[in-house]
Amino acid sequence: AHYGDPAARRHPRDADLRRLERDARPLPRNALVHSRLGLMHYLLGHQRESQEALEAACRLDSDSYDFRLMLTLLYEKLGRRDQAVRSAAELLKLRPGDPAAQQVLQRIRQRQRR
């Protein structure tokens, strides 16, 4: 066992995150890289970093439904309901009438009333 080794106590995905961050440095304007960083940060419990990366992905590719959906769901999870509502409205602009986007928006608005 590696009980005294701090590296052994780290989350196994930490190394994956470091590799992804290293690989992302030469690609600062790549929305897909930012979305992957956002997802990895989310999985590691780094909510602020996840939000920053997903916001960057949405700025770089404002037409991506998937990036916007991830950010909307993150805002909802973090209790940032005003941001979640605005982001869900952006989803509906990307795919008017989309049932999934309508459902997310409706759920956020219902929680907002509580």
C-alpha cells in the first residue's frame, strides 16, 4: 500500500486532468477542449473551474447545443437559477421547440418559485 504517498491519495482522474490541461495549452480557442476540461473539472468536484471552462466553450462556439446544455445543467446544480434560466433560453434559441430544452427550462422555473 502507498498510504504515505500523497500521489496515491489523489483522485485517479487528476493525472488525466493534468494531461488534458497540458494538451489544451496550444489550443486556447478550441471550444471542444474547453468543454472537456469543464466536464473533467466537474467530475473532480471543481465547480468553479468547470463553470469557467464551460462558459469559455460556449463563448467560443455559441452555436453548440451540447456545450450550452452542460453549462445550463451546471448552473442549475449550483443553484444559480437566474443564470440557468438565461442559459436555458439560449438552448431554445439554438433549437426552438426542443422538448429537452423546454423541460430543463420548466424545471428551473419551478424551482425558482420555491
